[in-house]
Amino acid sequence: MAVKMKAKFTKYFSKLEDMNQLLLVALVLDPRYKLRNFGSTCRDMLGYGGLQVKKASEELKELVVQLTDLYASSNGPQKGKTSSGSGITSGRSGTSSSSTRTLIGKRADMLKKWKTKLRESEEVVVQHEVDRYCLDPIEDPPEEEEWDILMWWRLNGVKYPNLQLVAKDVLAVQVSTVASESAFSTGGRVIDPYRSSMTPRTVEALIGMQNWINSTSISEIEYFPTTEEFEFYEKMEREHQLEDTASSEKARSGRLSKAAKITIECDAAMASDTSS
């Protein structure tokens, strides 16, 4: 059993590229973890180096961005293309909504040099809703508090409108390693293509027998009654014995009365025959 479980785990979780990517997206959409926990997990559990962690994090972030853009496209153009904290909005193309005209001359050169310095520095330019979400502080609720992640997204959906739609769909997916039909139904293990013509009574008997075989034997159950239970059982046993004795006496007296009646009738019949 352990070997089969390990083989199943290795099949789906041994390599990052073999995993269901929606599981990783769900991890990023949890405001307690985001991309930082993903990078830490890659280093600690998968043994990735710095460059591998950076590449995997960028690929996962790009996947979240693509999902957000897909949802944004269904809600109208330019939704989800938000700006930095300065209040200036910009699309991924880099144009500013504060001015639609093209800059030329000295101002254009100054802007070009500034963008070059930003790319060369470690400053992060927030151009997308996902960027702002990843840069916002990570939630750290108290351990004794019951964390409701869907409620968090409901309250913070105004800040990340399109990412909220992605979270609603992704976080609603039920995660289970065993299919519900396989876990809660044994019919498929009893009725197969080779045994498909059995009567309902036979199927019920097979399932019941399987349940009995897999259950714990009653002989293995150790039960030690308490003093109160002992006294109750003894009381019930005495009452039962008294009832049995009373019913036996009643039946015995009834039999004697019936025998005496029969004797009296016989004597009367013999007396009448003698007199006649």
C-alpha cells in the first residue's frame, strides 16, 4: 500500500512541471503566502537554486497575469491594468492615461533615460494588478483565528477586481486525491463488465458481506461495564427471573385447574352411567 501511495504521489508531485498549475495559482492567490512562499517551497522541498527559483516564480506570475487578463477581457478593456501608488494609471504598453500625446524632444529623452535607469535598478514598476497584489503586505492572521480566504477576497475585491474573479473560480475547486465516487461508493468494485447481470439482491448481499469482512470483529471489542451498569443488569435479571417464576406458577396452576375439571367431569359421567 505504501509503495502504491508513493508511486501516485511521485506521479503528480515529484516535478513542478507535472503538477496541476491551478494548485500553484491557488497558492499565489492565498494572501498569506503569495509568490514568496512558492519560492521558499522550491528551495526547501525541491532543492532549486536561486536562478531556478526566480525562473519558476516568473513563469507562475506570468500564468496568473494571463488568467487575470483573460478575465479582464471579458469585463471590458483596460480593467486590471493599474498603476503604482502615485495614482498614475498605465497599461502594459507603457502609455500614461494622464496624457495621450506623444512626447518629443528633450522631455522624450529624459523619460527614456529614466525608464532605462528603472530597468537597471532593483525598483519594481507596478504595471499590473497582479504586481500590486504581490507587492502588498502578506496577511498574518492569529493562529487561533479561523481564516476565511473567500471572505478576504470579498472584502478586498475592490483593490483587485479581476484577480478577485480568478480567485472565486480557482479557490472553489475541490482538492482531493481520491475521487468522491471511489471513496463513498463500492458499487463499481462489485459490478464490473464481467459481473453485470447480477440481481439487486445478490449485489446487496455482496456489498453487505464486504462491509462485514472489512469491519472490526466483535470479539476484538473490549468492553468493561461500570458498577452502575452491573447493578442495572443484575436488577433486570432478577426482575426477569421473577416474571418467569410468576408465569410458570400461573401456567402450572392453570394446568392443575384444567386437570381437576376434567376429573370432576369424568366422575359425573361415570355416576350418571351407574344410575342409569
